[in-house]
Amino acid sequence: MRIGGSLLLIAVGAILTFAVTAEVAGVDIAVVGWVLMVVGAIGLLITLAIMTRRRRTDVTYDPQGYGPGAGPGGAAPGRTTYREDRDPNLG
């Protein structure tokens, strides 16, 4: 579940809790709404925690243009990107 899914659960839960007045036999719609909001909030917190731990790519300036990827068919001279070997975003 990502940020969009978490926000969707929170929104649907809020609608069920505060806006719906219909009654269903054996089901309390307000409780279902609260459960959806709590699950959405937990999912949002977990997603944000994972996103802050993710390693990012560092881009540095190399005026000589001799870094990895420099030269024909590589990165533009003067700009070199350094990546960690264990970067989860690499395919």
C-alpha cells in the first residue's frame, strides 16, 4: 500500500463514519469507517518510514568529465552520477 492507497482508505473511512446515515443489518457502518481510517493511517506511516530509509542517488559535478559514464554515448561531460551497489531502485 502506498501513499495514494492509504489516503483513499482514510477518505472512504471518513465518508462512512461522518457522512453515511444508512443502516445495514448486523453492521455498524461507523465502526467500519473508523477501521478503514486506522488501517489507512498505519499504511501511511509505514510507507513514509520506508521512503525515508531508501537510499538516494547522489549527483556531483565533475568539471573534467572523467567520471563513470563520461564520453561518447555516456553521461554529459561535466556531470557524473554515483550510485551505491545496493541501491534498491536499480533494475
